[in-house]
Amino acid sequence: MHMLERIGFMGLGIVLVSALSGAPVFAADKPIEDGSKIVITSPKDGNEVSDSFELKYDLTKGSQAAHAHVYLDDQYQKGFGGTFKGVPKGKHKITVTGATKDHALLTATQSINIEVQ
């Protein structure tokens, strides 16, 4: 194998290691600061809730915000309609993050911890 071919493989290895490690590969992966704000209004941090409960939040839109993404225990809740149903008992983290029309994440985010009884 020629030296240039080995360098090519090494470069590919670095890219793959970066991608597999979860480290951002492109600068565009960084959240965008556009002046948006997120405030979770219900439930409050530390509240005890039943296995089904409504999530309420206020999104103050900055220059690029279009909507928010909701996460339960760091898992994106695609198509979230405002109510969690059948959440297992125990402690959970809810995060709401602002997003652009193209679903790029914004720096506007808030997380709370709840306990399902």
C-alpha cells in the first residue's frame, strides 16, 4: 500500500471515530443562539405526577424559532401533542428545546425533573 493510501485510510478512521463518539463533526451541529427563550410552566421541577400528564411551556420566538422539540429522558418525542401518557413510575427528565423550521436546534432550552407515582 502506498503512503498516500495509508494516509487516506487514517483520515477516514479519524472521521469515523469522531462520528461514532457522538462528538459534533460539523460546526452546524451546534445549537443556534437567536434570542429565543423556553420556560416550562407545568409541571414544575421536582413535581410528582401521575403516569399521564400535560406538559405546558412558553416559547418566546427569536429570529429563527419556529417550534419546540420535547424530550423525555433524552428521547425525542416526535409529534408530541402536549400530553404524556403511560410514563413508567420513577424519576424522569423532561427537556424542551427551541428549533428552526428546518429542525435545527436552538440554544433556548429548559429541563425539569419529575417523579411519576
